[in-house]
Amino acid sequence: MKLALDAGNSRIKFGLFDEGKLIKSGSLFNHENIGNLISADKLSQITLIISCSVLSDINISGLPDVKYTAINHKSIFPFNINYKTPDTLGIDRIVACVSNYHSNQDYLVIDAGTCITYDYVSAEKGYLGGAISPGLSLRFKSMNNFTDKLPLINTFETKPHFIGNSTESCLKSGVINGLVSEINGFITRFKILSPNLTVFLTGGDAIFLGDELKNDIFVDQYLVLKGLNKLIQLNEN
């Protein structure tokens, strides 16, 4: 078995793979014991751990003492990375693009987490970059933090009415409908550049936003974990 670790801004997501198939996934905080989430029997069967991280250090207790591969900007990828500042490029953004990579296809990966990231891979030129904007929770928190009277919205539902009739419903309409319009707009712009573009949506809010979007997209919350699993063979040595 192989264990993939994706350390993001809020939590560390893990995926346990058996013969290339994701059999268990979850998340934990840094410094937490992974034995609370994966049985001792399964932990004893892990032969390799592969990770990517936006944190300076991953400190999880209970990990088995096996070969450990950390993916970074110097790792081997199946495509060229054409980005002006690779050292500041979130490694999870590149890894997510590996999961469904095909050398004859242009595609866009949208990761809906703390931030919304848009990452474009050209069949001809490789990874070219994209865009970053605030995610759902970050937008709600920002309006609460930087105003005197706007409340913090912690829970929200799909398809809020376009015209809010209370402060709370106006906030929900602005954030959710605004973000959906943003994502649809980005997809439209990228499809002008690449008419046969394939679009993937991943991240913690992928399921929620996937129900809202009008475009034909593939929703998969585990693209980074699956990308890590695909990178094992390229970076084993």
C-alpha cells in the first residue's frame, strides 16, 4: 500500500492506495496521530509515503518507518512547467494537474479550497499557470473581519436566491452567486483559448460548487491525492 499526504493551508488530507486504487481518505491536523484514522493493520502494509505540502514542515505522528518521497518543484512531472516564479507556485496546484494528464489534451483544473485556483495545462506547452482568488469561506470571513456590522456566515446552502431580502441572504447571494459567475466566466475565457478544453473541479468545496455550475465539468475531490499516486513511478529513484 502507498500513503499520499496533501498538506494544505487548513488541514492535511491523506489517501491510502492499494494497487493504484484509492481505498481510504480523510484529513487531520498537523501534529495529529494518523493512527487515529488508519488501523494498525493497514499502517503495517504501507511500503511508501509520498507527499506535497504548502507548509514548511509536515509533522504527523504514527507514520510507518518506510521510504518517504516529498514532491517539490525539482521533482519529475509528465509535462513542462512554464511559470515565471516556480518557487512561489503552490506544489499542490501542479500535482492536481497530474491526476488526469494526457499529452494530447488541454485541460483546466479548478481547486476550490481556502483559495480558488485555476491551473491550465496545454498539450503543446505544458503547465502555463492560471489565476488565484478567495474561496467561499475566505470571502465570508473577509466581509465580517473588515466591516463593523456584517455578520459571519458559517453555514450556507446551494442556490441562494439572486435577490437577497435580508443582510444574511444578501451576503450569501453575493458570495455564492458571485463565485459561481466567476468560475463560469473563467471557464468561458479558457474555452475561447482552447475550444476542446476539459475542465476538472476539485477541493473541499468541489461538491457544493459543482452542483451550481452550468458548464460540463468533472468533479473529483481527490485530484491532488491521485496526482501524488501517479507521481510515484516518475520519482521513485
